[in-house]
Amino acid sequence: MAILGKLVKVGIDLSAKIQFSEDSPFIAQEKQLRELLTKAKDTSFGKYHGFEEILQSEDIVAAYRKEVPIFNYDDMHAQWWCKQERFEDITWPGKPNFFARSSGTTGKSSKRIPITNEFIGSMRSVGTSMINSLHEFDFSETLFESEVLMLSSSANLDHNENGFEEGEISGINVSNFPNWYDVFYRPGKEIAAIDDWDERINAIADAAPDWNIGAIAGIPSWVLLMLQRIIERHQLNDIHEIWPNFQVFASGGVAFETYREDFEKICKTPVTILDTYLASEGFIAYSFKPGSMNMKLALSHGYFFEFIPFDERGVSETGDLLENPLVLGIDEVKVGEEYVLILSSCAGAWRYAIGDVVRIESLDPPQIKITGRTKFFLNVVGSQLSEEKMDRAILELAESNSTTINEYMVAAIKSETDDYIHQWILVSEMDSTDTLAEKLDELLQNANKNYAVARSKALKGISVKTISKEQYTSFLAATNKKGGQTKTPKVMTEEKMKSLLKFISQP
């Protein structure tokens, strides 16, 4: 393994040195769109929307925007993807072998996204680009001699009567790993195929002493629970007692910052945190430079991106897209501004609104940060609280109380007097007090002038309840949300919040 690690590091360094100059972002994206349209022009979707004619246009991007509407999931599935489950050549040539079930953070039920062979290839291609970027970090050779632990959803996929398999995207990826991945991939396909979350984590904890883990990938909330389970099982002081070469954590799915302090508590030596934007719809961006959580957009890997301003030019006060929003290309966006991301891909997604809001951090090369979900935008009474602003307030609240708060949920609900209040649930060891609510209210007002205005008018107050980590995981288990890739919505509907309040009030 030592020789292999040296060879891998040399290969990454050499790859970085001989990389060819990249096209400009606009040229790269125009090429991607042309390739996508060319491959899909003979599909039902391509014929209906005139891909052949679009390809003959002088301005292919403008023609594409004119002829193809923006789709949300419900429209895309009802009009096209449901047919792709039974027939070939609907939105992409052939028939997909897989459908990815999303973790269901925004809708009433999980979405089902077609996964084509080209799409799986694109995700591996982005992963390779991310690995090549490790040259910038100058990691020691011991990292490349070590194994990679990927905490995925179950790799035991369901077989559909229409001839395809389905599961969450991470499970689909694991099930498609070539056999030679077994050299470095942990926990291995056998453990990864265990459906029950607790049983799978117990199996990982049992096997942990036999592994030499250098990198871990997964959603921070579940990875943290896994590491804590391993430490408890083997009575360790920190995770480095058992995995001394653990150097990298590739985070994804949710913002990492509310978990940072608790990660640092269980690590003896510093761990480099890499952010990834890996969704059911694609491997869209990744960290590529030391000292920054900005992510580089994957502009040349089978995706075409468009951007809708996350303001009055593109969305309503509730975060819904306008009927005719302003749509911008990668050459038109501005640093520091937030946009709703629109995606076309080699999975047969066309002008598809993923539901994520990103902020442009740099244009050379294009880099982003995810600032929230369009449906995680709390604005029932004009408070205009984005997920990022709420995260920041929660971090400050935790710091002021010398504790940590990893997870929280909030909803606008009507009080007994028909006035709106914000109901917060914090996963924390602190007690629920009026002082806690007052402090959080103060932090939110200081961070956001729109929230402060709302508090002086329609938003009559906030209520804060704290629950233990055990109560939180019990709630997830009761609602079938427990698992390595599950993301719990931070902003809930009034109905779901009342259901949670009822659950935690039970003895």
C-alpha cells in the first residue's frame, strides 16, 4: 500500500502539471449544451421542443431558452419522466437502468430522478477532477495509502416491475462501483447493502479497527453520529486513536458549519474539510483549494447551468419562481449575488429547477456556495430568512451559551390569537427558556433588517423548544427519515411542525 500511495500521489501531481488550458466558462457551457442537445435530438422531448432546429441557430443558448420552458419536478415527472419508466428515448436516448429517490426534504414524498449510464459517468468524471485537485492541498502520502469510508444510503436497491432499479443516489453509485474499488472502498458492498441504519452503523463500528481510514465522505450529521458510535464502542478518546491517518472529510448535503465544533472535539489532529455539491441531479461542484469552502462548478462534465436571481427579478416573496423570471448564463452572473440554479443534464433533465439557491463567490474560475433551498426560505410574513442567515444566528446562539447546536427546525405557525409566530426546535443540551428565545430573536433581528421589520408588524414573537439528540433521532426513525443520506428540512410547514411538537410532548 505504501508503494501504491506514492504512485497515486505522483500521478495526481503529474496530472495537475500537464492539465490543458480550459475553455472560458461561456464557451465550456455552450459546448455542453450543444453536446446535450445533439445526443437527445431524436428523443420524444427533443423532437417536441425542436432540438434539431435549436442546433441550427446562431445563438444556441437564446434559442434553447425560447423553445424549452423551465420545469419543476412535478411538471417534469408528470409530462415526461413517468413515461421514461416504461418507454425508451423519452428525455434521453434509451431507457435508464436506475431511478434515484431523493431524500425528500422539500416535497410531500421522495422524488424519482432518472439515472442514465452517461450520468453515472459524469459523476465519476467530476469525482476524478476533485481528486486531481488534491494536488493543491499537498497531503502526505499516508492519505493515498489509506482507505476511503463512504457513508451512503443502502446499496441494496429495489427492483421495479418496469425493469429498472431504484434507491438513493449514493446507494446507486456504490452499487455501480467496479470490483477494483474494493481495494480502498469501505465499508464494502456487503455492509453498505444493509437496509437498517442502526444495524449498518453497528457493523461499521465492529469492523472499524480493521480499517485504515484516511478520508470519509457523507452528510455531516450522520457521519458525526457514526464516529461517535465508533468511539463509544471501542472506548476511545478520539477517532484518531483508531484511524491515525484520517485527514480528509468530504462533506455534502447540508451546511457543515453547525457541526464543525463537534467534529473538532472527536479529532486529535486537524482534518481538512472539503465541501461537495452532490445531489440526485448531479455532482455539480466541489472544493478545490485549501482554506476555502467555495466550490468549483463542474462546467465540462455533462451539465448546462442557468441562473435565476433570488430576488424580485426571479422569485416571489415566498421563494417561488416567477412566471417569466430573468434567466442568466454563467457569463452574466455577478459575484456576491444569489441565484436559483437551473440544470440541464445527461440524465434527461431539461431546464430543471433543482430547488437550491447558490451564491457566486468567484468567476475565475466560477465558484459557488449553497446558501439554502428555495423552500427553506422562511418568508410567510415578510421575514425573508434564508438558511444561511438562520445558520449564522444558530452558531452565534450556541457560542453565546458555550455549547453546540447541530440541528434545528423552524416554522411559521398561527398562535391562539391568529397571529403568526416562529416556532423553533433546537437539538441541544440547553433548557428551553424565555431568555433563549429572546437571544435568538435579537440575533436574527441584527442579522436581517427584513426580519426586524416583520417582528415589528405581522410576526408577533418566537417560541423556542430544545430537544435531545435522542429525541431527534427517534423522531427521524418514526418518520422514516433515519439514514446516511437523509436531510431533514430546517424550514417546516405548520402541519409538520405541529406533528413534531406532538411527538416530542409524548412521555
